[in-house]
Amino acid sequence: MKWIAELFKNIPFLSAFIGFLSAQFAKVLIYKDIKVFGRYGGMPSAHVATASALAWAVGYTTGFSSPETAIAAIFLAITTADAVGLRRNVDPNKGHTLMEVVYGFALGWLVALLTVKIFR
């Protein structure tokens, strides 16, 4: 199980993981209901927070002109488009409003900034 310890030393992975948990715990606090932990939809978007935390952390650790950052940024763009567009058209109860996505993006950026400062 050495690979698990190594994975949690990977700052972008750690940032994405913390971003996801932060968004889920924020939902619990906002909705005052533990049952919303892990559910689709809601404020903030955990999918966007996770992808945003990943993309920003990759950028901070590898440089914003790196191929890795480009990949992470495209992944963030696809995730964001899915959260606010595609999924909402398929099932309005599982999509996100624009503000939920914006807050997820901002939360991901903040988590990445703090994760990189603390663990680098």
C-alpha cells in the first residue's frame, strides 16, 4: 500500500481530494443536512471544485505553460460545461446553476492555493 502514501504526497491529487471534501462539507453546512454529502447538484459544485483545485494545483506546481496544465485546464472546462449545461438539460435536478459552478470554481482555486502553500 505504499502507492497510497505516495499518491497523497502528490500536491495536485491532494488539492483535488481536499477540494472535493471541502465542497461536500460546504453543502452540509449550507443545507444543514448530512444527507446532502455526496449528492449531485447543489451549492457549491463539488465536480467543478475538484477539477478547479486540480487544474490550479497543476498550474502552480508545473507552471501554467506546461502540457500537464493544459490537460487539467481542458478537463476543468469540460467538467464545468457538463455541470452547468449538459447535465442540467438531461435532468434539471442534477445540474448546477451558474452561481453554484462559480462558487465551485472559486473554492477549487482557494483550496489549490492553500494546498500548494502548505504542502510544497
